[in-house]
Amino acid sequence: MTDENDKLSFLDQPRDDNGKFASRSEQPAPVEAPAPPVSAAPEPVAPPVVEPVAPVQVPPGYIPTAALLDEREKRQKYERELEDFKRKYEEATRKPPEPMDPLADPEGFERQLNERLGKAEWDAITRISLGFAVKAHGADTVKAAEDWVREQASTRPGFVDEIRQSTDPYDFVVRAHKRHMAMSKIGDEDPDSWAAKWAEQNGYVKAGQANLAAASGQTPSPTIAAPPRPSLASAPSAGNNSPKVPMGPGAAFDGLFK
């Protein structure tokens, strides 16, 4: 069965000037629909040109500061280790002096005997002094003072004599090292001026300044009064119980071993 639309399809045929249906040969050619416009492909965009960065040219012979400081610390450490090794090697390979004949050379024998006794006495004093210094100041402080003395010994021979004459050599060395460190902080500044600045920064005031502050209505910082000294009249009588103080050269040192 033919579709109803197909039956009436002739109504769509074009007509001529008289209103009659035109023959198929006279019908105009169908007008083709225009093709959709084809969009042109976008032109490729060239990537931006990046100029290569030239590497930083290090001048010939340039050495970073950090490398110089590190090298200096290593060199100083190796020098100290070398000096310590030389000292220990010399002590280990040093031959003891041959004993002198008291009959052939009585003066030489006495001199050699005094040197041995002096060395033994010095070893005993330094061993005892070292123990007290470590307890009083700490092992690190004593070690730093020892290193400082080794540096000073080559430039200050008189300083070594002062150490040997001290009754407590390690305590003497530690205190001398602390004074040296304090003076290095002061530098070329006057010690009195530096002490005044330090006292002002830490809140200390002189007695005259405290009186002026009290007169102006300001409250001075409290000061701790020193305790009164005990009266000699209230001291117990020692009688014959007072210790006997050894007299004479070397007597005090001999008392350490009793």
C-alpha cells in the first residue's frame, strides 16, 4: 500500500505561468544546500625562544671563604697532634742519664740527685694540683688552660718559671687563662670604663648613685649587707691544741706525704 504522502507528492511539483504542472524536463534543478563553512586550522604558535643562561665564570685562583676556614682548622688540628706526638716520642725515646759516681764527681752526683728529687717533687705537686683543679673548675676548663699554656710556653719563658714557682700550678694556670680571656674581651678599652659599662648593663650601681636615687624618690636596688666578723673575745682558746706548722725549706711539701 502506497503511503498517503506519496499520493499527494505531485502537489509539490512546480507549475508554469498558466497554473499547470510543469513537466519533469521543465522542472528546475534542485538547489543544493550550501556546504557548511570549513573553519581553517589554527596556525601553529611557535614556542618562545629561551636564551641559554651563561654559567657563572669563577675567576682563576678563587677559593671560597668556608673552604679556607675549614682548611685552617684542619691544619691547626694536625699541627697540635704533630707537636703532641713529637713530645710523647721524645719522652719515650729519651735515655735516662747515666748515674754519676759520687767519688769521681761528687758535685755532679749531687746535681743529678737534686734534679731527680726536683722532678719527683714536681710530678707529685702537679698530680695533686690537677685533681683539685678538675674538681674546682671542671675537666674542660683545665684542658683549655693546658692547651693555652703550650702556646704561651714558646713565647713567654718567664711564664713557665712562674708556674713552677707556684704551690698550686694547675689552679695558677686556670686563673691566668681566665684573666687572659677576660682581657681579650676588653681589648684596647680602659678596664675601669669596661667594668663601669658591665656594672651598668647588669644593674649594679655605686653607693653615691644609690643615695641620689633615694633622694629623688627612686627605690634603689637592695644590697646584701656583709655579715659581721666574729669577735676575737668570743673565740675559743686554742691552748696547746693548735697545729704545728712545719718550718724550713721543703717542710710543708714533706707534710703532704705523712
